[in-house]
Amino acid sequence: AALRRGGGPSSSHLLRRCYSSESAPERKVAVLGAAGGIGQPLALLMKLNPLVSKLALYDIAGTPGVAADVSHINTRSEVAGYMGEDQLGQALEGSDIVIIPAGVPRKPGMTRDDLFNINAGIVKSLCTAIAKYCPNALVNMISNPVNSTVPIAAEVFKKAGTYDERKLFGVTTLDVVRAKTFYAGKAKVPVAEVNVPVVGGHAGITILPLFSQATPKSNNLSDDEIKALTKRTQDGGTEVVEAKAGKGSATLSMAYAGAIFADACLKGLNGVPDVVECSFVQSNITELPFFASKVKLGKKGVEEVLGLGPLSDYEKQGLESLKPELKASIEKGIKFASEK
Ligand code: NAD
Ligand code: LMR
């Protein structure tokens, strides 16, 4: 076995050896919205993941081309493209994880909630199909507004009698990715070593990075710098929307974040211990029914929703300020799904 210079094999090396071989369990991953701005690079990144044995790429148009292209990459998974509602069942059947980046993105001047009218219906119909064809799959919800689309999915699954709160995740990993990048830049610490929990939700002030818990610790960030880092993390999506000037929102960084989160879900399913990521899940760590926090992932999805840990006064204020907006977005999703 390859040994690290000056020591034993690294834990990441061992993990790669355990899980990168063809002997890793069979795992099917479906991407819904696979021909889109996020869907295409996410399909690429999932094709590169050795934990995936089957990759199903579904969209209402364009998937034959994406699937043919990605399928030529010489990695483990078999790739198939599915197009149009008639093929949705086939795409979903047998899936262990369903990743949903289907729906419209923001343009400058819009909030994520402005996407509700179109994306709520898309998410509802996709989740209805998930309940029918792969009720046990872990669902990674990327479509915005996440603060409402996750509650919509929960209601659809409840109505279908398939809801398992351990299996539904709002993907907030991009907030963590941004917080890590921005913190590393300001604190002048190596970005690869940085960890920052981000809690709350996924829109504006509902995104609450906990820089007081960031590691490696930095003692030279002023209160104003922490405030600026918080605001930049909360406005990270808007920064990209404005820079793209009408051509959509984050796609490449989102695909990266989505691939990190799906990989964590796969590791959890495969029994890798101590897999922890932040995610927007059903929760009782605050009075709100859904909340993003650190979550331990296991063989059945969420194994444990971890608490918030100690907060600074600034973070305590941020937590109280985000609750009314997050509550309203959750209720809007529940109302939509239960009325129609
Ligand atoms: P896009 O328009 O480039 O792609 C969306 C894809 O969804 C298109 O290919 C479209 O054909 C497909 N689609 C539409 N209706 C569908 C349906 N019923 N079934 C299957 N596919 C369908 O948009 P994008 O940039 O990829 O963004 C997608 C979504 O992800 C948006 O809602 C965006 O706001 C959201 N997003 C979330 C995060 C996050 O952090 N959670 C980050 C970035 C973007
Ligand atoms: C993001 O955070 O980049 C996404 O939610 C997309 C958006 O609309 O900002």
C-alpha cells in the first residue's frame, strides 16, 4: 500500500481505497434538471464520483446530448439520459439519491421568493413522482426558494404517505463554501483547512454564518470585518446574479457544492462514520419546523441534527432577526402544497 512520506497512510487515502473501487456498494443517483446551468456541471462531477454506479440524467429537454457527452468519461458509473415526463419514472426507479436543480434561476433585481410561482409547481410535480417511483431515496433540494421548496416536498411526501424526515435535505452547502472562501481570504488562513457552520435558511438574512465557530481560529478579525463577512455570505448569490447580468445565477460553484453534499450523503449511506454537513432539514433545534444546521449523515439519511453551539451576541441577534422571514417562507410552501 502507498504510504505517506514520514508516516502511515492518510485517512483520506484509506477512505479513497475503501470506497473508490468497484466493490463500493451500487448506488444510483438521479439529477432532475440535468441539462441546466447547474445540472450539466453537476452531472460531470457526479460522473467523477467513484461512489456512483448509475447516473440518471433527467430534464424536460436536452438530456440525450448531455448524457451521451458525460457517458464517454471513463469512470465507474453507467450514464443514461431521460427526457420528458414519460421517462421520469424510469429515471427515478431504484435511485438512492435524487438531486433537484430543476427550475428557473434569478435575474438581477429578483429575490429567491420571486421564483416561487414557477418553481413551486415544478418541485411539487417532481416530488409527486419521487413518492411514486423511489420513495426511499434521499432528496437533495437545490431549486429555489429552498426555504419554501423543502416544506413543499415534505407536504407532498406526507400526502403520499412516504415522508421520512431523515431523507429530505435543502442544499445549503454553497453558503458554507462561500463562508469558507471569504473567511480564508480575510483571516489569511489556508482555505482548504477552513470550516464555518452556516445555519438558518437559504435566502438573504436567513443565511447565518457562524464565524465565531470558524476554524482555524482568527483573533485579528474586528467586529466590522465579521459583519462584512456575514453580509457578503448572505449576499453571495446576488453578487453572482448581478455579475452574470441577466444570464442566471451561480451554476459552477453550485454544482461543486451540490457534488460535495451528494458525496456526503453517499458516504453516510455507505456507513462512513462522522459525516457532517450543514443542511436545511426538519428540525427541532429552534421553534421553526425546518432549519439549517450541522447534520450528521448515516445509513438512513439524517442520523442526528446537531445543535447550534455557542453563539456570539451578534449571531444571537442574527438568529432572532431571521426567524420571521424563515417562518413565513416555510408557511408559504406548506400552504401551497396543501391547497393544490
Ligand atoms: P437553468 O435554467 O440553467 O436550468 C434549470 C433546468 O431545469 C433547465 O434545464 C430546465 O429545462 C429544467 N427544468 C425546468 N422544469 C423542469 C421539470 N419540470 N423537470 C425537470 N427539469 C426541469 O437554472 P440553474 O441555473 O441550473 O438553476 C436551477 C435552480 O437552482 C434555480 O431555481 C436556482 O435558483 C437554484 N439554485 C439554488 C442554489 C442553492 O444554493 N440551493 C444555488 C444556485 C441556484
Ligand atoms: C445562490 O445562493 O447562488 C442561489 O440561491 C442562487 C441565487 O438566486 O442566488
